[in-house]
Amino acid sequence: MLEVRPNCECCDKDLAPDSTEAMICTYECTFCETCVNDILENVCPNCGGGFAFRPIRPKVARRTGLSISHQPASVERVYTKYTIEELKEFSARVKHLKPEDR
């Protein structure tokens, strides 16, 4: 189950559980849409994969026990260990490859 992390790992923008601008890679590294497009260029700085919009966990349990109130989002903030320059250098090396070819 997704942690639903609360922030962009790059700019620390709050990303509420129902945010439509939260993007994740296959390892759930979490970034805002702006950072994914403008800084990372759709390259995860951790795994090198691409990003997809994070699904939104339902607010209402339409099936017993399955909602954000039953499985709350994480409150632990996560931050990248790389500088903006390092992020841009990394993405520049592989951004020309489609995510499925990385």
C-alpha cells in the first residue's frame, strides 16, 4: 500500500493526500508536478525511472475499511539528498531515453 507521502522531496511543497499534482516513481519517491517537469525532467533522481500521477486514496469507505481514514497518509516528510544542480545533471544524462527504455 502506498505511504502517500506529505511533501515534494525537492521543494518541500505540501502534497495533501488528495493532491492532483503529486507524482511518484515506482518506488514512491514523491515530487510535485512542477519539480518533475522543470527540474527532474521526468527522471527520478533516485532510481532513474519515470513518474506517474499519484493515485488518490478514497475519502469514503465504499468497501469496508478502505479509505484514507482507515489507512491514513504518512506524516513523515522525505527530502532528496541531492542539490538542484546534482538533480539536473542526473536527469540530463538519461532524459533522452523513454522511461520504459531506461
